[in-house]
Amino acid sequence: MDVFEAIRERRSIRQYQAKAVPEEKLTQILEAGRWAPSSGNRQPWKFIVIKDEEVKSKLASIAPFGRFIDKAPVGIAVVIDPQGSSHPVEDGAAATQNILLAAHALDLGACWIGSYGSDYEGRAREILGIPHDRRILSLISLGYPTESPEKGRVELSELVSCDRYADK
Ligand SMILES: Cc1cc2nc3c(=O)[nH]c(=O)nc-3n(C[C@H](O)[C@H](O)[C@H](O)COP(=O)(O)O)c2cc1C
């Protein structure tokens, strides 16, 4: 699959088959995260692969818009070191997007879960054993899809201007 097709056809997938994600595919997906750009190439991230049912169900209980994480065969938490780069959030977001695109290119579905309940960070830290000086940038659910949702985007003609900002 070429990069344009992956970008255009990828959708957030929230429903999954009860079928394991092969280790080779998981490694390819994590490699895609590892090769993301980062400010000064500081790579201020760690990836936690989550497979344990109890851990997934605890995470589902604290992510109000990510309850489906416990139905996904695999979760990936992208953890950033806020002191590890001048732009740790952007770095972690780039790694997350690479992971989503790689998952799609490998016929898997994934969803970026980023909307959390109050005290999410503290509770997620506890569940995943993350040190206090690190932040969870994203939680990603991953598995073979059972849905193919459609989503639109604002037209390019409304987004693009030449030489100066324009509200269209
Ligand atoms: C920073 C960020 C946070 C997100 N948080 C959630 C979330 O908590 N739960 C969820 O179901 N989807 C979440 N999404 C997925 C968006 O809802 C989705 O990307 C958007 O609706 C466009 O749909 P598409 O990805 O299928 O094109 C998040 C996406 C981003 C980039």
C-alpha cells in the first residue's frame, strides 16, 4: 500500500475481531513508531504494548471515550518524557500517527484514544507503572476491524490560501 492510500483510507476503528495480532505485524507497527520524526531526533518516547485483559479493562474504565480498548486484542500506550525534547507532544503525536498508518497498511484497525476522564493520568500511571516524570501522550487500540466507518474532511479549497492567511 502506498503512503497516499494509507493516509486517505485509514479510519479510526473501534470494533475488532477476536483474533490475535501477529507478533511480526506488531513489531512492524512499533518500528513505524520508532522511525517517526522528533525534535532534534531526541525520540522522547517509550511504547507499552498492552495485552493483559485485566490491564485493558482497567484502562477502559478510566477512558470515557476509549471504553472499547478492552475489546481490542492489543493496546499501545505512547509515553513521552516531557524533559526529553523541546517538542515532546509533537514528537509523541508523530509516533502515534505513524503507528496508526502502519496498522492500516497491515490490514489492522486502530484508534487514537486521547480523551480521558479526570485524574486519568494518575490512574493510568498507576495501572501501567509509568514514572511520575513521564506523560501518556496517547493510548492506541489495535486489532482486525469488524467495521469500516466513513469520515469526511473539510475541502482543500477551504483550507488552503496563498502567501497570506485567509478565512474562507
Ligand atoms: C488527539 C486525538 C484524540 C482522540 N481521542 C479519541 C478518543 O478518546 N476516542 C475515540 O473514539 N476517538 C478519538 N480520536 C479519533 C478521532 O475521533 C478521529 O480521528 C476523527 O473523528 C476522524 O476520524 P477518522 O480517524 O476515522 O478519520 C482521537 C483523535 C486524535 C487525533
